[in-house]
Amino acid sequence: MARQGWTRGRGLRPAGHVLGLVLAVGAAAPALAADPVPSGLLLPVQAGPPKSPAPSPASPPASRVALSPGDAAQAPPLQPDRPVQVTLRRGQQAFFRIAPEAGEAWRVETRRLARGTDTVLATLDEAGDVLSEDDDGGGEELASRLEAQPGDGVRLIRAGTLENQGGRFELVLTREQPLPPPDFATDQASAAGRPPLTLGQPVRVRLRRGQHAFFALPEERTDLIAATRALSRGADTELALLDASGQVVARNDDGGEGLASLLPLMQGSGPMTLRASLVDGGTGSFEVVLEREAPSPEPDYPTSLEQARSRGPLNPGQTLRIELGRGRQAVFALPEGQALTLSTRDLGENVDTVLALLDDQGEVLLEDDDGGGGLASRLRTADASGRAAFIRASLLDGGRGSFELVVQGAQQTTTETGPAAELEEARRRPTLILGEALRLRMDAAEDRYIALPHDGRPALAMTFGLAPEVDTELALLDENGTVLAENDDADGLASRLEIPPAPRPAFLRIRLLEGAGGEFNLVLVRPAP
């Protein structure tokens, strides 16, 4: 309809405005007769006294809202600092022109969202194509925010809701200071025509919302890394290495200090481009710098399946010191028919290891990041879904550093001195030793029991170093098996349970909740005073 979506507003209008409005309404009379008050648009009031009480000062003045790009040409434009109340039904979107007095630098955002409303804003060019879009970048939860600067070519603002569910919110436009043109390329094609980044010379980057910075890279990239530093408050950077077609070869989010990024640049061949972004697509500033690291020592370990086969298998009791360069891995053959436990320890500064068991073709059977406690890793060949032929050691995010790889013969976790499968059996076994951590492996929904020491002092039982998706539960039982206290998730999926000095005999029940079986550590300590 020509005038679909009008509702009644409040307030007085100048007489000249009223005359123009009467003519416009008269021209639209046939459409309005069929649908006198369609949803979504707001009607200006007629001249004369208000027909209802004045709105509260917090409510924005009523204004007509267009529900299509074509209608936007006839509706009033968004004025700076004059919020507009928007109410959308399911499937509706609102379209706005920008008033000339807003200039070419402004921001638009939603606020005061009604319950259940999740807004989405977009800027459109002359052809109606989306220039930028935002869902949850506003200052309120589920609110949206977009910015424009000279040369962006914004013709319309489109305001809608997530999945077109409808809702109610305010839309407000605010003038901004025009920013100087960026001194960096904002697309890969432009970066190709600029000189590459210079080693050791930082470049200060200030990104607008949704903007990226692109930099050409030197041809010689041996031991070269890109890093971000001097981040503005709240900035969280991401670096990506792009090939000539724009495909991401490698990326890094938080490989630097705090929220900074660090990305090795040796991967790929041919012309490469560095892309610098902010993780949330927001605004912020930071420095980008290229550095050349000291060369990593030549590996004295196998780095491929072929090399591992020719070197021969590891042996139980063996400990290897490994220093990995960026993006490198160490691969070792495993003895056939022997159950082993493989773990990392004595990690260098900021080293985070990853171990993986591989089959004879190099396919991953089982992988672990932090199962060894802290940033160390731990795997058992008995837990693999097939025969483990190799162990692969690498560092998270392609980092560099040193660690020890320890090879041990696998030990049973349920022994004559460990937790028992039944409460009666636990009565006949030794109590849990204070301060001595046990590494246990259990199946999902399995229970184990262990007796508690009777020394007249309180204690604290806790689990830590859980394998991925393992969820533990600890319970204190009296001698009859009655539950006196229990704890599930004190720290993530780990458990922590206070043990009073009485009653005794008493037992600790260890349970893995429904989900995944796996390994974890159990320890009994004295509580902090």
C-alpha cells in the first residue's frame, strides 16, 4: 500500500506542515480506507489540542517509518540526536534516509530494546546492496551499532531484528568527527600495490567498526613473524596470512601477550598478504610489526612418519628433550604390542604442548592438550580407538619452545592401593594418602570408592587435570554408604569437596557424570586456614 504502517503520534505541528500533511493524506485516502491503521509506521498527529496525554519525556517523538526502500524517499530522514521509536511485526524491516545535517560522519545505534528484541542494523548503497551490517555491537545487550565516514557511499539505513522476529526499540543517529583517510590498505587488492611492511618498523593502525587492514609482505619470510602490540583498551586483535587468492593460510588470535597476536609467516608460497583485524569487529587501535626470530636449531628428532619409521620405536622409561621451532612437530614410532603412557613435562616459558596418537597411516586416533596438568599433555595408548603406531608432539598455535617427552609403561589405575569399584572392597584397601595425587581413568557414569584417613583433621578432596569433556563428581559417604555431602562443578567440570574430621569410617565416592570417559587427577589436601 502507498501509506502502509501508520499509527498515531502525539504533539503539535506548525500550520504549514499540517497543510502539506492534509494533502498527502488526501492523496492516500483509498489506501488508508482499506487499512486505516496498518502496523509498523507512525502517523503524525493533526493540528489542534492533543487527543491523549503527552508522552513521558523519555519517549522519542513520533515519526513516520518506512517499511520498504521505496517508502523511505517519502518518510522523514533520521535527524542527529533525535531518537525514533520503531515497532516491527514479524517479517518487517524499517528503512531510513540520513538527514543532510548529519554530515558524512555519523554513527547509528539501537537502544532501549523491548524484552526479547534482538536488533540488526545494515547500511545500504545506491543499488540497495549491504555495505556493512551489525547484530550485537551496540552498547546494550542485543543492541546494534554502525558507523559511516566520508566516501562510504551510504544511501539508506536498514533496521530489523534477528531472523525478522519483530520487536520494539529506539534508533538514534549521532554526528561523529570525520576521520583522516587510513594510511593503510583496506582490501587485499590495494595492499598489492603498496610497498611491503618493513622489518622492525611498527605501523599504527586504527580500525573502524568492521574494517580490516591489509599489508603486503616481503618475499623472504624465513623466521619472520608478525605481531600486534600497544593495543588500545579493550582491543583484541587477530592476524591472518592470505595467499594470492585471498584464502586464509594461517591465523592467530591471542598468540602474543594478553589479547595481542603473533603469527609465523613462513607458510605458503608466492605473494602473501597480512590481514589485521579486531576479533569483535569493533573499533580500536594497535601496532603491527614484523620481526625476525633467531633461527631455530635443526631438529634432532623425526619430523615425519618416514623419518620416525627409520629411526625405530620409543622404549618405556625413555625421556627426550625436544625443542620445536614454530610450526614444527616431532613424530616418533611406538613399539607394537606395548601399552604406554606418554606425557610432557618441564615445559619452557609460555609453552603449551599437544600430543596425538596416530595410526599407521598418520590419522589421529586420540589427541590431548592439557591432560597432564597445567599446559602439559598426557595420553595412554590403551585409550586409543585403534592400534597407535606413532606419537606426534607439537605446540598450540604453532608456537616455539622446549619440553620433555616422557615414555612410561602403562599402569593400572585400579590397583590394590587405588579406588575400588565397590564400597565393600574399598573397606579392605588403604586410605587415600594426603597430598599424593592419583591419576585415574574411568568410564562415563562409573563409580569408584576410596577410604578417607582418620587423623582428626579436616581435609579437602579435589579433581583437576581433566581430559576433554570429563565431568567429575565427588561425594562423602558414611560407613553405610549414605551420602553426607557432594560436589559436581566447583571449577569448570572439576570438583572440590570439604571433608570434615568426623564421622569415620568415611569414604570418598568418585563418579564420572554422563558424557565422556577419560582421565583426571584426584588429590586430598589440607584446606587453607
